[in-house]
Amino acid sequence: MSDETTLAHLFELAIKLERSTASLYQELAAMFAHEPDLFEFWQNYAQEEVRHAQGLERIRADISDDLLFAPADPTILDKA
């Protein structure tokens, strides 16, 4: 894991949050497997969260190491 004060760490937190939320929505979809409309609703939300995580990973991959491992804004880190 990166230093907890860097932009890299902030990306890690955001990606982890997106993936955790996707898992929650997948669990909700499974709970409503017997209700096709609700199942599809939660599955769609789960897929959207996965796409968010993938987008963040692509953005992170395009950022230079100098910027990625620079200190992140402390206010945003606190909120994350």
C-alpha cells in the first residue's frame, strides 16, 4: 500500500469504496433473485460501480509517479 498521505492512497480508497459498493449491490441482487425487476435494478447498480472502479484505475494508470506519490489534499483525505 502507498503512503497514506498521497494521491495514490486516495485513489486506492476510492477504488476500494467503488468495489465494496458493487459487492453490496450484488448481495442485494442475490436477495431479490426471485424478483426479476429488483434483481436487474441491483445488478445494474453493481455493474455501474464496477465501471467507476475501472475508470479510476485507468485514470490512475495515466498519472505520472511524481504526481501520484505527491501529497494529496489533507481535507479530501480526511473526507475519504
